[in-house]
Amino acid sequence: MNAASAQKETRLQRWLRIPKEQRPGVYVQVYETAEFFDLNYWLEIFFSAGIAAFGLIVNSPAVIIGAMLISPLMGPIMATGLALAIGDLYLTIKAVSKLLASVALAIGLSAFIVWLLPFHSITGEILARINPNLLDLGIALFSGLAGSVAVCRTAGVSGVTTLPGVAIAVALMPPLCTIGYGMGSGMNARIMGGAGLLFLTNLVAIVTSAFAVFLLVGMNTQEVRMKGADRREAERFAQRLSHGPLQRVIANGGQMHWRILILAVLLAFIAVPLRRAFVQVAGETIVRGAVENVVDHLLPAGDIVTQQVEVGRGKVTVRLITTKSVPEDKLQDAKSEIEIKSGRKVDISVSSIASRNELDALMQKLNAPPPAPPPKPKTLSQIHNELMQRISPVVTAAWPAEAPIQRFDVAFSPDGIVVDVDYASARALDSVSLGLLSKTLQDKLADPLLTLNAKRVPMPRKAAAKK
């Protein structure tokens, strides 16, 4: 490396505030995330996969965000990028093995959860992860760059797993759980293929970004390689590899151009289907924009009830439901204009219905509560009971105590209501007392036609003897 490139590298490191003595420490931090036997890591994978699976099922972005925050997948992915940057084959094997096991656990757990459910409904959050395009590749590249720089500038293992995870884990754990949903819901190839392509896109883009950042910050130095050699000497598996056929590859770290070629081939491999999906999305967006523009000039917005646009490979179908009919010549002009802008055959169908005011009036009639049924006529028995309940307390209060009531009833006559009272007394009440009682009942009951019919009955023997 010449002096100019070394000076350029030094300036970049100074701008990023990554001193030379910090680089071996960054290697140690990233190396620790590739350790396979880490219970905390596997618990976080288990929890985040379960949360993401349920978030996809209930179509809750907030639940999926919770899975992002605890997902530790960035650890082995950053370790893979660093291993490729410095040519550490042993670290590559460790990181890739841990990553593959994490992927298998996340997919298997989510597939098991979905398989246990009695229903399988594809939600919007699932559909959002089965149609990746070049835009997703760009997001993953920039996120990987940001995450790699954060790894180099943070101290402690937590910086490797959690800080980049806030920005990028959304593109790692949810696609894996979407693959599991496709498996658990009956091996749905469309869901599994789309989500798998999205995860592979993000994985390759992040590894490539990490590879580039670690090279630019100067991680491919003799000090870092010596730190890697010290770590390998302390592990038995590394010692076995060093005595096998891979000894020379481990010592040399492979050729840099081969590593760059592998990443370039992987990016090109995933870019082909992503470009195809991007072209399709771009074409549909252009067609829908052309349809919107033509329909806006065809009818006022207030006259359009519903509008449906279906974009196929060589045909566009437009269905309109309007409150006004459209002349045939205008439909033909609109059809020709859309065909020119989209380059596809167009089929427009218009169905006319009542105006919105008429629809609102109809809906009000339909939503109005039904009229209450007329009350049923009361029977004579009900009327008699009501009269008894009304008259009884008045008669009881007005009747003299020296002539206790023995029986009380209400009857109907052509002239009005008749109150029959049987009372017990040593002698009959005189006409003046009965007249006063009758007047009192008429006033209190507000019925001037009420008639009092009082009849004396013999007193009981005990009461007569006491008298």
C-alpha cells in the first residue's frame, strides 16, 4: 500500500473517530458475537421469532417492531462481513454456522406456531414481505453501512447486536417468520419464495456493506490478524482445522479478489429477480397514474362512487360505478388515451346508479328504526286490577275506623264506577256519613260520577263480645 492510500485511509479513520489501537478491540467484540454456545443469544432469537410470528398473524406493526428491538441476528452477520474483510476463514465458519442455526430456529418456531392455529389468514404485514424489489436492496445496503460504522465506533458487545438492530432487524426477523408462516400454512411456495428472497437480499447487502466498511476503516491489518490468531489458538476446533487440508487457506485468508468476486456474484444473482419486480411495480404505478388522470377528466370526483383498476401483463381493466352515465364517445377517447400512455390494451366498464343524495336518502330509510307496534288493548281484568290499586288506598284512608271494612270491590255500571264496601258495625252508618264518604272519594279520585255502595255485615263474635 502506497503512502497516498495510507494517508487517505488515515484521514477516513480520523473522520470516523476510529483510532488505530481500537481496531483489535472491535475484532474481539465482533468475534464474541459469533460464539455458538451463548444462551442469551438463543433466548433472544426464540423470543423475537415468537413475537414476530404473532405480529404477522395479528397484522400488528407495533408487535413486529418489538421483535426487531430484541433480535440479535446482526451479531453473526457483522462477524461474517468482518471475517471476509480480513480473510479469517475460521471466523467465517463460526459466524455462518451460527447464522444458519439462527435461521433454522426462527423459521421452525414460527412454522410451528402457525401450524398450531386453527386458521390461516394472510395479513397485510405478510403481503408486504413477499414482493421485494431493488428498493429493498438499496435500503439494506445503506442500513448495513450504518450498522457497520456503528459497530466500529461502539464499545462493548451490546453495541454490536442492539444498536444496528434498531435500524435493520426489521428486514431480518420478520422475513424469516414469514417463511415460517408459508411452511406452517401448507407449504405456500409464493410466500416462502418471496420472503426468502427478501431475507437473502438483506443478508447479502448487509454482509457486503460490512465487508466494505471494515476494509475502509483498516481492519485488514497485521495487528487484527494477530488478534485473530490468538483467539484461534485458545479453541480446540481451530487447532484441528489448522492441522487439516484447510491450514494453508486459514493461514493466507484466501485471496482478496476471490472474496470480492463472491460478493459481487451474490449481489448480481439477487439483483435479477429484484429488478424484474421493480420494473413490474414501476409499470403498475405508471399505469395507475395514467388511469387516475384520465378518469379525473372523464367525470367529476363527486360523481364516482367506486373505482377499481386491475393491471395485468398486457391488459388494464378499469371498473367504474358512477351516479351519471358516460357517453360512448368519451369512453372510447379515455380508452385510447390510457392505451397510449400505458402501452397495454384497456377495458373500461361503467355502471350507473342513483345519485349520492338518493343513496343517502335510501340508506336513511333502510337504517331508520321500524315503527313501534301499537299497544295491545287491556283486558277487563287488567283494568279492574288497576282501579283496585288506585281506589283501595283512598277508600282505606277515608273510611271510619269504628266500621272496619270487611270486603272491598269495584264494579262498572252504565252510570260510572261503583265502589262496593262491606263494613262491620254495631249499627249502620247514617246517610250523612255515607254522603260525606262518597263526596270524599269523588274529590280525591277526581270522578264526580263515582257511586259508593256501602253494606253493613254482622260483626264477628269476638269483636261483638268485646264491644
